[in-house]
Amino acid sequence: MALEITTENFKELTSKENELVVADFWAEWCGPCKMIGPVIDELSQEYAGKAIIGKVNVEEQGDLAVQFGVRNIPTILFIKNGEVVDKQVGAAPKAALVDMINKHI
């Protein structure tokens, strides 16, 4: 299961130097989010110890969505050293996400 990312733990997670954080912005009512959710969970297990992979529920963590200008979900942000280094808007195949993660770890 992917880590739940909240406004409370976000700064701590993204402040680790050279650590990649993959944040999936989603909502319960979003069909494409439900499709990609299991992929995010798989990636969190496959990349344990190599990257932090988690989910941001935009209904509960609206401040984070606003902070990063997330207007469409799912949006997956790839954050390293506190900066967004890559972004995927909309559902994507697992292979595309793996390529993006591997590019930044």
C-alpha cells in the first residue's frame, strides 16, 4: 500500500536530499484515479528503499493540490530536492511511470 501523503508529512518527505518522491494526486470519485491506484501501490512496493511513492487525496489535502497547481486528476508529481522534476497528468501505463521513476533515481 502506498504511503498517505498529507500536509503534515509532506515537507519532511520532500526535504530529504536526492530522495525521489512520487506523489499521486487523486480522489475517491475519480475513475482514472481508481485505474491507476493499484499501479501506484505496486510501484511503492517495487521501489521501497529507492523512492518514496505515495498518494495525496485532493479532497482531504486541498492545500497541497493548490500549492502545486493540480487542476486535473490523477496528476503524478515527481519531486526531488523539494522541486518538481517531472509530471504526469492523467492515467498512464505502468511502464511509462517506471521509466519516469528510473530517470530520476
